[in-house]
Amino acid sequence: GHLIFTILGYLAILAIALLFVFLAPSLLIETTKISREHPWKSLGIGMIVIICGFAATIILAITIVGFSLAMILGTTLSIALYLSKLYAAMLVGNLLIKPKKMNRPKLFGIIALGGFVITVIGIIPYIGWIATLGAAIVSFGAMCTYEKVLYDKLGLNKL
């Protein structure tokens, strides 16, 4: 039972990876670069955003007026956290393989390898979930950092 869900989870990440590799490869590459170059900063930002995001969701859910916003925020956070597994797979794969020239098939292969390694590590009792959670939080923090970089690059802070 558990093994089937683990395999299905890995296949789901591969399906999402295929979408991202063809629609937004630079997003994968740049976010991974941030998490590789600044792992502790990414971990800290990831923890802060997760804690504050879920606290805000709970506070909004308690109020009648903010309940709709709480649902939107909670859903957005959940999707972003799920996507952080994709970026964590890219990070781990990129630590193992560093091709001289990147293309879409290599990018997908790196994610497939990293996802496999994370899945296998996740199976290890007691410590597996800690390692996979740590990689996901670092990747989530890198995602948030890259969002800020894009925000600044596009000049949206001047609106």
C-alpha cells in the first residue's frame, strides 16, 4: 500500500516536471541556482514564509470575512509546497549531475534522478522524512526568493 503511493507520488512529480521543463525551464534552473548557492538563507526564508503563511491562513479562517481569503491562501501555500518537491528533486539531481550544456532532456533527467533519490531517501525510517522535508523547505525558500527577484526585475514594486 505505502509503496504504491510512493511510486505514484514519484510519477506525479515526473508529470509536473515534464510540464515545467517545457513551459518554464529557466524557472527551474534559476530557483535551483538560488537554493544551491544560498541553502541556509533559503531554509530560513522557507520556514518564515511557511509559518507566517499558515498562521495568516488560520487567523483569516477564524474571521467570517476573511474565510474566503484563508481558503485561497491555504490552497496557494499547499500548491507551492507541493511544487517545492519538484524544485527539491532538481536541486538533488543537480548536486549529482552538472552538465556542461543544459537542454530540456538533460533537465528532465536531472529532475528524474533527483526525484528518485529523494523518494528512496524518504523511505528510510525516522530520518527519511526529515531529509525530504529539509530539501523541500530549502527549495520553497528559493522559490520565494526567486519570486522576489522577478518582482523587482519587472519593476512591480513601483506600482
